[in-house]
Amino acid sequence: MDVQYHGRSEKGKRGNNEDAFLAEKVGDFWLFAVADGLGGHMAGEQASAMALKILHDEVEKGITDPKTSLEKIALLIHGDIQRQAETDRKYYGMATTLVAALVNNEGKAWIMNIGDSRAYLIGKTIRHTRDQSVVENLIAMGEITREEAQHHPLQTMILQALGDPESNIRPDFYEADLRESVLLLSTDGLHDSVEKETIGEIVRGHKDNLSAACDTLIERALECGSEDNVTVVIVRGRSV
């Protein structure tokens, strides 16, 4: 399996960029991840950077069972961020979302999500991970519609974040076949501003130029009024 990928992160209208991404071959797997740091200047940047460094270093040690390994790594990150925040006052309150994917040589992907960053699978249909957020729960209970969620006062409130002392970390897991779908990882700076169908159209329209796809998605998010950092990673698998 030939795996092609590209990633880009922009601070947008923010003064600093609290997002971070990872896209590279690590050991026997390709590793892709996007993190959206919380806690304000410096703290958010530190949390997202810590999460991805720990993730990379642990995957580099070797993976036997992807799902079990990802869950253990998430708990390790959660504890390490908390300890850093407790020992260094300038990082008090920091936490981060994390969506990560391990892809093997056959194109099978194991995806883990914590918070409201997303993984999209774009093929004949478009699917994405479920946000661990207040509004997503309200939608699931039928109390609000998806359209109402876009302007809900609790739109930005997430239920889990790595490093948050009040979060009992329970990652969501998904599996996918990259021979059938393109994988897109994004922070909410993209998907809070750009509709799912538009994201799919852009990715499909630039499937042979992933750099252009990333650029177009970020430009569209900013044109649509995103005031957040915007980060995207696109992964395409092709049989050799």
C-alpha cells in the first residue's frame, strides 16, 4: 500500500496557534494525529505539543495491538499533562483534544478520538467521528437539531480533554480501510465553519493534490468566518 499524505496548520485570526499535527511513518505504522490545545496562550500550545510528542515516542517503541496501545497512550498523555500543569504555574489549566490514526501496510486504519477534533472518511459517502461534546449529546437525545447546535451557547463545551482533571478519559475508537476512503483529520476550526458536504467536495476535487486540498480547506474555513486555528491532515492510500 502506497500512503500519501499532507498536513497544514494555520493560526487564522488568533494571535497564536494552539493546534498541532503529526504525519509520518513510525516503525511499522503510519501515524497521523491532530491536537487542539486548551488553556490559553502557551498552555494550549504546550498541551498539544506534549500530546503529540508522547504519542510519537510511544508508537516508536512498537505497537502490538493498535486499539489497546492507543488507549494506554491516551491515559499516559492525560497523566503527564496534568503533572506538568501542577508543577509549572504558567501551564495551569492546560488540556488538549486528540484524534489519532494508526495505518498499517495494508491500509487498515485504527482511529482514536478524544474531544471535538474529527476524523472524516471520505469515499462514496462521508462519515466522521462523533464529537465528545455537550451539543452532540443534546443532538443524540433529540433536544436540539444539528442546525441549532451551530449557534448553541454551549457549542464549544467538550466533555473530555487530555489533561483536564475533571475528565474521565474514555476514547472513542473506529476502524477504516483506506483502500476505500480518504482520511481527513481536522480541528474544529475547520468543521465548525465548513459543512460536511463541502469538505467532501473539496477533498474529492483535489484527490491527486493533497497539498492543494489542505490549502483550499483552510482558505474556505477562513472565508466562512472561522476565528479559530485551523488544522487539517489528509491521507490517501493506493494499492501499489
